[in-house]
Amino acid sequence: MTDASLWFKSSYSSDQPNQTCVEVANRSHTIHVRDSKLGRSPQLAIPAHAWADFITYASAGA
């Protein structure tokens, strides 16, 4: 779970140091989310279907 190549940041994220951002990794049945500044920080593991619902909700601008 430490493979850095699996993590990505949003295209809306800044590349400036110390900027607040999250990184996301897509696993087989879960989406993992972590703080980009802390690399190996604790991660949230979210079921893929719940992540899809969240993205739909967030994209709607609710």
C-alpha cells in the first residue's frame, strides 16, 4: 500500500509546498485518501460505490 505511483492529486491542486491537498489511490474495491503533505499518513479507505456517490454529489455543486 506504500507504492507512490498509485497515488494522484487532483488537477485543481497546487504544486506549491505546504499547500493543503489530498491524494487518492484507486484499489480494487476501495478508494484510499490521504494528506498529500504527509505521504505515509493515515488513510481513509472508502468503498468504491460510496466514493462514486460522493463524486456525483460534489460535482453537482451541492
